[in-house]
Amino acid sequence: MSRVFSGVRPSGRLHLGNYLGAVKSWLELQNTNECIFAVVDYHGITTPFEPKSLQKQIREVVMDYLAAGLDPDKAKIIVQSQVPEHTELAWILGTITPISWLERIPTFKEKRTDHPEYINLGLLAYPVLMAADILIYHAQKVPVGEDQLPHIEMTNQIAKRFKTMFGYEFPKVEAVLSKGPRIMSLSNPLKKMSKTGDESIALSDSPEQIRERIGKAVTDTGPVAGKDFMSPGVKNLFILMEIFSTFQTFKKFREQHKKGIIKYEQMKKQLAEDIIKSLESVRKRRLELEKDPKYIDKVLFEGAEFARPLAQETLREVKKAMGLEYANS
């Protein structure tokens, strides 16, 4: 069995993009691999956040994980900050990582543009902490989207440099690309779906919220260039329809679109009902979890108890290779 690691920032409830792009593949991986899935709260504080709501947001993500189908008997769920070895290894790896490597990572450039008032060392060193998250468990597989591939390449670069300098070898990390399509924002289909406003559908949204958000989704924004032309917003809705609706439903609306007779209001109503039906079991399971906070505590406690010894052993070996292990430690 290979060891798998992945994580999500606690920046809001998980949405369809998270589910189709990440969590759905996790459900398959947990059956044939040793998996550790994290809420990466240290990554979360590299951009503006509200301290008073942080713990609530962390638990929201954990409940979404469980409601979506992650099984604590198969996959361990942890909170990054509860295993301090992540940050200790990140500091060590940071001492051998050239700044030039970090400056070329696209994520840093994007976050610097998104939050020009919040540029910090943690944001620059984000890839080093991500590498530490993976390497501390000797993970061999990391499920990611294509936009995260530079981070996996960076992780392997750092591991290779560490071996060259100190002789200690981490396993090569393989990116497991998501099979799911890229889901775009409902309000701005030129960017990925995020966790803000009406641009996303959370796994925990009520039927009313889903109907409202699909109803407001952007469709054609200008003149149609030919009968089979498809604007980004319409393409996004058809991607969702192909996933959540029956083939007959998808085919019907697709043919209407080709003929130029489609009524988007009808399409949206059908799509909303199909999404509601598909997420019903997730929504019910989540409501149950909200009433059982002790179970969430148990899952996180057991996850940390499993992860800490693995992380401690890796850190001990790394320190020994570097000459940092003391005789009485």
C-alpha cells in the first residue's frame, strides 16, 4: 500500500469544485492506500482570516470530509497544527530551499495580487510547508489538480537537494491528478469556483440555496457566435449537468442549445433539482454530524495519535542526518 497525503485550507465549507476536483478521488484512494487527509490551518493563516471563527471553519471542513464519505477507519483525518513536526520540518527544509525557487511558483504571484496588503514570509514559504506536509509522512502519492503540479515538482526538488546535502532519502512523490473536471465560478466562469458569495454551491447548502445560486448563474453574456458556440458560463452549467443529471436530460438540453432554442431558465431548474437529489445523502449525513461534536473530537484525536509517531520518526531521522540529534534526545 502506498501512503497518500492531501489537505484543504479551512477557508469555508467545501463546494462542488472541491468535491469533484479533490474529495471524490480521495474516496477511491482510501480503499487501496494508507491515507492521511488534513485541514491545513497553518496554510490558511497566510491570507487574511478571522481568528474567532477559525476553529469553527476547521470543524466545518472535517464534517464535510466525513459527510462526503471519508471513513476514519480507512483514512485518518488530522488538523495540521496538531502535529507540530510539520512546521519544524518546514523550517529545516526552508534553510536549504533557494528563494529563487519560491518566487517562481504561480501561487505566490496569484496570492500577492489577490492580497497586496497581506504579503508575508509564510506566503512565500507556502511551498516549503507543503513539501514538509508531504515528506514528514514519507507520502508517495498526493492527489492534486493541475494547478498544484508546480508544488509537487518543488517537493521533489527539495527532497533531492536534501539527499545531496545530507544523504537522507525521502520517497519520490507522485502527483495523482484529479479525474474530475474543473468547475468554474457560477458568477464569473473565467475563474475557478471558490468559497465566497453566490459563485459556489457548498456540499451542505439547502435545496433553496442551491436553486437560488444555480438560478443566478451566468449564461450567455453577449451575442452568440454560431449555433454551437458555448460561452464559459453555459459550458460550466453543461459540465455540471453531465455529472449530476441523466444522460437523457443532458442530451435534451445539449440538442436544444445546438438548435438555438434552449431556455436557460428551464435548464437551470432541472440542474438544480438534479444537484439537490445527488447531494441529499451528504446533506443529511452532515446534519447528523453537526449534532455530534464529540464524534468530531474523536476522529481528530485518533487522526493525530496515528500521525504524530510517523512525523516524529521522520523528524528524528532528518535531524540525525543533519547532526541536530543530541545524545540525550
